[in-house]
Amino acid sequence: MKAKKSLGQNFLIDKSIISKIVTEVLVCNNDLIIEIGPGCGALTKELKKYNSNMLCYELDSDLKGVLKLLENDKVKIIWQDFLKSNIKDDIKNIKYNKLFIVGNLPYYITTSIIEHIMDSDIIFEKLVIMVQKEVADRFLARPHSKEYGYITVVLNYYFEINRVINVSKYAFNPVPKVESVVLSLIPKKEREIINFNKYKEFLKKCFSQKRKTLKNNLKEYDWNLVREVLDKHNLNENVRAEEISGEIFIEIFKNM
């Protein structure tokens, strides 16, 4: 199959990387796997060996001839844009124990896909994804680094994030221009109880103009309440969002 640039397609062909992803999932035959963008089915074929339920979302209908061969009573292909899916509704009639989500994600919509999963109100064990190295660096970034930003803080509130393996661009056909990384994202069992949607909006304001101070970005908020938390942590009024940890952001948010 010829990859489509418009869909960000790069088909994974390296068997050792496929094996590493499959090992990272570790499902049982009474579990459910959701695969995002199975492509030509290289990963699907190996995941299928677990004999668990599988639900695969694929947008490219030109792949039907390949993927239809993998369907059976436990493997179903949904020919739909994953970002437009109602995941909760799609899985409601499937009996399963634990849910795992896997995908080699198109680089340009990686963040949108993860946010769609977080907003879907489903309980799952682990998200194992292949992303562009630059994206992985942002997800794993620490305060005071140039990669640290809004999405770093959001994802680290929700997940424990680990780097599984670095992936050469030559593991794909066609060969992309960038290197990739497989990440494991495990939902945290204990999180601060906050309004997550409002917290995300607050963080967007904090990072809206990254080179400006937090005070400049939060002009519509009561700065005295923000300053109470900053003073507690010996942070001055000229601090920027990129210098503040996720724990302190939550503390500021809860104080307002």
C-alpha cells in the first residue's frame, strides 16, 4: 500500500519495534485492545495473537482489502476518524476485563488524540503510543526546559509517562524525516480532585505567551491569590510558567 501524506501515514515495518510494543501491552484474552490507525495491520497481526477483543479505528478506506482479512468474531475494524468517535458508546456492548489503547499516531494530531481519550470518560489500564521524538520530549519535559509547556503539565497531571524505546526513522515505510519514540502512559490512580476542564483552561492562560511572566498571562485572575502560593514556594512575581511545576500549578488553581 502507498502511504498517504495527507493522513500522516508511515507504516511501521520493524519487527523488533512491533514486538516491543506488543510486549508492553501484555493483555489477557478477556481484555480489550483499542488500536488507533492500524494501517496495513503489521501491529494488529501481532496483537491479535493475544486472542483478546480488539477494536481498530482506521480512516483510510483504501486499506479495507488488507484489514478485512484480520477481522473475526473478536477483531472489529471501525472505518471512522478516531477523533470523531464516541469511544464509550463503541465499547459498551463488548465484555472485557481491562482496556488497553495502542497506536502509531499521526504526528500532527498526537495531542488531539490523547485529549480525546482523556475527555472520553473511559477507564483504561495503559496507553502505548508511537510519537515523534520532539513530541515525546515535550511530554517528558521538566520545568526550566524549553520543551516544558501546557501539554507537559496536563499530561503529567493525568498520567505516569515513561519512555519505552527510541525508534529510528528507518523503522517505517516510507521513511519519515523525524525520529520516533514509543511511550507508555498509565492513568494515575490518585490525582488531585479538581475540575479538569477548568484546570486545562487555566493552564492555557498560564502558557498563552510563554516568554511573558505568569503575572502578565493571568491578568484576569486575582493576582494576590496567585502570589500567596508563589511566596510559599519562594517564587518571585517575575516567574514564568515554564519555571513552575505541575504540583504548584494545581496549588495555585485550588487557591483561586
